[in-house]
Amino acid sequence: EDKVVQSPLSLVVHEGDTVTLNCSYEVTNFRSLLWYKQEKKAPTFLFMLTSSGIEKKSGRLSSILDKKELFSILNITATQTGDSAVYLCATASNTGNQFYFGTGTSLTVIP
Amino acid sequence: DTAVSQTPKYLVTQMGNDKSIKCEQNLGHDTMYWYKQDSKKFLKIMFSYNNKELIINETVPNRFSPKSPDKAHLNLHINSLELGDSAVYFCASRNRPGTGNTIYFGEGSWLTVV
């Protein structure tokens, strides 16, 4: 059965800390991995990763995919209270229609 | 303009009632989805439609019936609501495979069954 597992389930850090969120997957017909940030409402798109070893970066956030070991990490440096959210990892299939989501990592950044 | 919009945003209803949630996307996407998010934030796919045709139908009670009148709309009708149906229901859409693998979510419909 296809699955996407995220760790840790929750994390509390102080402002300025660096965090690493993990996502591992066992999915048939894997095509790409996506990261989303969910605050109070809808998940918002952060990154899509298709190739191994190529880091995607957006400000203080960066992510990388390892297709051999079947995992991805999301790094957030110099965390701010506005980074507090649930971070969701999802895989997309080759057909492009099926997306599997992990259980999410709840990040709380305290001042 | 909201790209994927759902109504209602909040719904509180009694067990046994029938309710519908509507979804519309103005992105010109071909594929639409319904996801259910439980209290632990796990997003589980329920249905997917591509150009009005059902392509994914996960193990969901047949009290849930999706309807896609056209490719911009995907509605979800729920019969005989149960307490366990309380959740956030997200509608989402994506473009044709090969033109981008990102799905866009609506803002969610918070359903509470009492």
C-alpha cells in the first residue's frame, strides 16, 4: 500500500532556531514530491521536487529529494513565529492524478 | 478572485441530515478532487474527476456522492450524516498531467455533525 510518512509529528522551537522536517515515501509510479504549508485554512504550495539532489530554495526555506532512499527534507532556517503551521508532504503519481499526503508535521515557533 | 472556492465554509448539522458542499475553480483545470482532513490533519483523498469523469473513487461510504456538472465544478453530496463525518472537506484542482504537478486547494468546508 502506498504511504507517505512525516516526522516528527510535532515540534516546538524558539525563534531563530533551524528545523528539519522529514518525509519518507513508498509510492508506486512516483513522479514528484510536494511540500505544503497549512495555517488555519487551505494548504499552500511551497515546493515541488522531481529530481534527486537538486535543492529548491525560497527565502529561509529549502528542500531536497533523495529518490534512491525515498525521502525528502524541508529545512527552515532562522525560524519566525509566522512559520508556525502544519507542513504537509505529498507525492504525485506518474499519471498525475493521484496525490498521497503524509500526516503532517505541526511546527510551533515561540518567541 | 479565489481560484478554488467552496461553499459553505462552515456547516453544523444534525445526524441523519443530507447536505451538499459546492466547489468551483476558475483556473481552467481539468482535474478536481475532494479530500477529507480529520482532526489529526491527515488529508485523505475521496474522489477525483477529470473532465467530468470519475477517475478516483477511494473507499468512501456510498452516502457520499460527488457530482461534476462541468469541469469547473465538483460538488459533494452527503446523505444520512453521521458523527464521524465531522471533518474539514477540501476541494482541489490541478491542470493536465505534464503541464504542472501542483494541486491548488480551496479554503475548506468545516463540517460538524451533532
